[in-house]
Amino acid sequence: MKTYPQGAFIAVHGVGIPAPGEIVEELSRLYPDKSYSRSDVVINGTAFARLVPDDERAPHIIEVNWSDIERPQRSVLGAAEWVVALSFALTRAKFEWTKVRLLVSTWNRLFFESVLLWILFPVLLGFANANLSRYALLSADLVVIGLAAITLFINRGTTRMAQVAGTVALGVLVLLTLLLAFRPEVLRYLNPIAVRAYGLAQMFAGVLIFLTAINVAWLALRGELTVHTALARLAFSYLPLVLLSALGSIVWAVFLNLFLRLPHSTDLYNAWQKMFLAHLGYDLKITEWAMAAATAGIGFFAIAALVSYLLAAPARQGITAHRAIYLALIVMPMMLAVPGAAIVATLHFGGLRPGSGEENVWQVYTVSAMRIVPWLLTAVTPITTLLDVLSDVVFYITDRKLRFSSFDACNRRFSLLFEHAQSRYAWVRVVAHSQGSVIAHTTIAHVAVTVPTSLTTIGSPLGTLYGKYLDWVVTPRKGWRNLYRSGDYIGGPVDVPGVNEDIGPGGHTNYWSDVRLLPWLNRPDS
């Protein structure tokens, strides 16, 4: 076993998908007087990029890259998979490190996995059979069954409940398709039942969120949750519905727009539309457009927050951003309460009031799908980085049994290299950015430290997100320095005395090439 007399830097990246070796290359540029050569380390089949200096007294630089750990692909299908996976992760976040449990969280999870993911497909199947014939109908049936199969595939490695519900839903769709092919008269019963179930599902989802809000408020009044943690718990309840609602409106818009380009009977379409609006149970236009306006409004709020951040003085940018996150958690449930109120105000299920039947379903869902426009405008802004970090947080804290949980995989990878470095080098200095700082801080607390070790976190959300909103326990440790920039919209100080250092203006990215890190990386006591 070869050992080295010098120490080693272990670099752990955060947000983004850096290529293997990219981070150590950036970090090495802080030492232009030294020459490095690439000599990767392979430990139990896992490769770690390593740079070895020509100067035998200088430390090696080794990288923990976790960007390959179970992430949806960057494609249309990948975006849909990301929405479903993130919704799943939100509902399955159990906050195991706290003693506070929500009474309705189990119902939220069961309803999401067994109903919400699948309730749209029978409605789409009924729509196709009510309006199309022959080859067009066959194509539409195959598309609906294919969408259900893709959803089931996305849910692989999740929970038994979701997989059983998905398998049953897919089987029912196939059986209904065959039944309608031989007994088309059954459609007159199937469509009203499917639409009414769809409407009831939307209503029940709203009821669950309302009950969650009551539960969270009660715990906050009792002092078991702070205002910040209460707002976060509530967000974990309503965000899955927001995400699935947006995805559903897009599916509806695409499906209806494709249908209108196929040969069809206007009379049949109008008959189906009248049936749909009569059995849905609430006013489609008012509710759907209220939901679209709320979602778009949140997007415009994010854009306004970005402008406020950019206009703020450099020393105040970080504070401005963190306040915007807090305000967003207050504004979002207030905006999303509007479509919930719209359902109640326009309820006509059970004969309380008749449905108007005047809405154009195609127009309603096409306009509703436009809710994503403000979010597309943020695709090239720091808001994208913030959303990436927030999704990394959710995937890290969710149920570890889920396929897309990153907790065990990330911690295991860091631990593998950390233990290897302790057995080969005289000392170890861990430098971790953003989500990487959470991985490093959490793992080091649970492994034996056998050589002099220090931890330098940069742009860390340990205090600003994990501690403040998730009640994550952030413990002190010897040799820890927490560096952040005054304009960092994600990272910031932690609630541990004597570890925080504001290194000046700047955002959340490009820490690895920031020369202001050097004095802290080269400190003898670190």
C-alpha cells in the first residue's frame, strides 16, 4: 500500500453536473506556481479524479464527483421524469431527524401514489373513444396506454404502492380499450364515471392540503415548528400537486391540439365537452385559469425577486435573496389558495348548482398550459441554479428506499474516498461546495477520523436552507471553516460560533476559481 508524506485536498462539488476532473482542474489553477499531472484513483470500482503535483511537498487534489448519481436525462421525457420524481420525493420526505410528524402526511403519500398519478388516463381514453374512429382511435388508444406505461416505468424503484397502483391502472386501461372495441356502448357509462372520479380527485387533493395547513398551523402555535419550518412543511404538501397540475395541463393541451388536427366530428366533440363539464363537479375555466394564474404569478414573483437581487448593493444581495425565498414560501400558499377557493365557489357536484357547460375545454387547457412561460424566462438566470439546489436538497432528504434518493449513494461515495485518503496521506483537507458541503459535513460526523482533518465549506446551504427550513441539526466540529460570499443567494452563515467567514461579494457559482479561498485553504491551523 503506497503512502504519501504530504496531505490531500478532497474537493466535493455542489450544484450542476461537472465532468469528472473539472473541479480539481479549477482548484489547481489557484496554485499557478505548481505543475500537476492527472493520476486517477480507483477504489472498489469507483474512479476519483486526482491531480498529483510535481512538487512532492505539495498536496494531492482529489475529487468526489456525484453528478452521475440517478438524475433524469435532459430531454422532454427527462423533464417529465424530473417532475414525477421530485413530486414523489416531496411527498416521501419524512423528516426523520425531527420528532415532529404531520397527521395527514401518510394520507398525502397514499393518495398521491395510488390516485393522482393515474387518474387522468381513463379520462383521456374515454375522450379518444368518444371522438375518434378506426386508425386515429387506435393511435390515440396506444398513446394513452403508452403514457401510462411510461409513468409506470418512471416509478420503478419507488414504492410498492405506486408500482401496484400503476400496474393495475395500466391493466385496466388495456382491458377498457378491448372492451370498448367490442362493446362501444359501454362508453356512455365509462365517461361520466371517469370524469367524476377525476374531478373528485382534484377536490380531495385540495382538502388534504387544507388539512395539512391546519395541522402545520397547530404545530406552529404549540411551538413544535418555527414559522420557517412550518412554511417548508406546507410547501412539501402542495408542491407535488402544483407540479402534477402543470404537467397535466400540458398533457391535456397537447392531446387536445393534436386531436383537433385529426378528422373528427364537431357534434361528437361538443357532446363529449358538455358531458365533461357537467360531470367534473366544478367550473373548469375559473378553476384551471386560477391555477394557471397562481403558478404564473409565482413565476413572475421569482423574476421580480431576481431583479431585486441584481439591483441590490453587492453586500446586501445575499440577504435580499434569502428574504425572497422566505417571502416566496409565504406568497405561494396564498396564491395557490385562490384555485382552491374557486373549486369551492363553483362547486356543482351533487346538484348544488348546475355546470355552465359553456367553456371550450381545448381553449381552457391551452391557455392553462401557458403557466410555464414565466418559468421558461428564468431558464438562463440564477433562479435555475436555485431550483437545481432545492431539488438536490429534496432528493437528499427524501425516503432513502426510493431509487432517486441520493443520501446513501452520495455519502457512501464520499466516505469511500475519505477513508482511503486517511490511510494514504498525512493529513486531509476537505473543501466542499453547496450541496457537497452537506454531504461532507454529514458523512464526516459518522466516520472515524484517524489523521489531522479539516473541513472548509463554501457557499453552503447548511444554515440557510437545511437548518432554517428543515430543522437539520448542524453540529460544530474541529477545524471547520464556513466561507460564503455576501451575494450568495443559496449559501450563507451557519448557527455555529466561530466558523463563519464572509469573503466578500459574489454569487453562488465559480467558488473553485476564487482566489479569496487561498488564505483559508493555506492556513496551517486548518
